[in-house]
Amino acid sequence: MLLNILLFTVLVICIITDLKSRKIYNKVIFPSLLLAFLLNGILEGWSGFSGSLLGFITGLGILLIPYLMGGMGAGDVKLLALVGAVKGASFVFATAILMAVIGAAIGLGIILFRKGFFQRLKALVFAICGMRYGMKLTDTIDNESLKKTFPYGVAIAGGAFTAILLNGSTFI
């Protein structure tokens, strides 16, 4: 219960700061990370601490490659690592699956519903109908819409909240 309160508080703070300034602050993550290791160690002993460490490494590893490729911010990586440190490896894995689904939905929404949605929809319908008669598919999504970014901390928090509602890894 205490760990859920810690996680909920950190996620709400990170959603607010990520939406407001597109940053997840170290002054929120690092003390919470230390508290997660400490609480897991106190509440569950050595196994709690080692489970917290394994969750941290799992969360860090999941987003490390996207970060190194430039597709993810360092705050997002640290936030998912913190989720793992608080709740463990299986929970952070479940969070990552849900986070990917939520992130894909947000990204698709940004691509589809930004300015010019109806022109892209019309061009897509014409392109699909034209394929029936052997015409080539035209570019219906410009490169500008593919370069748009969004605060991915929202997707991470959404995945963690959903995983909590689904009791962690029971759905995997």
C-alpha cells in the first residue's frame, strides 16, 4: 500500500511536469528511487531489495535502446526504471506492454487529428480506391507529422496505472 502511494504520487507529479515543461525532473526521480529501494528492503527484507533492483534494471533496459537511438528522453527511461524499482520486474514488464499500446494510440491520434485531418483522410480514401485500378499509393502522411513528439511520461504513467488496476502481471 505504501509503495502504491509512492508510485501514484510520483506518476502524478511526472505527468504534470511532463505536460507542462516536457521534463521529468531528477529531483523527483532520484529521491523516489532511493525511497523505493529503502522501503522494499525494510518491508520485505533482502528479497524485496533484490526484487527492487531487478525491477530497476528491467525498467532501465526496456527503454535504454530507444533512448540511445534518440527516440526517448532520459527522464522517460528513469521514470520506467523507477516504476520497476517500486513494484518489481514483472510489474514493469506489464507496464511496458501497456505503455507501448497507450503510446501508440497517442501517437496515432497526433498523426491523424492534427491540422489537415480531413485532407489526409480524403487523400487516403482516394489512394485506396485508386489501388484497385493499379494506381500507386500517394504519400498521405507528410514527414512533418511523423516528426511530432509528445510527452511519453503520460504513456508510461497510463501503463502503470492500468497495470495497477489489472493487478500487475496477472494478465500476462
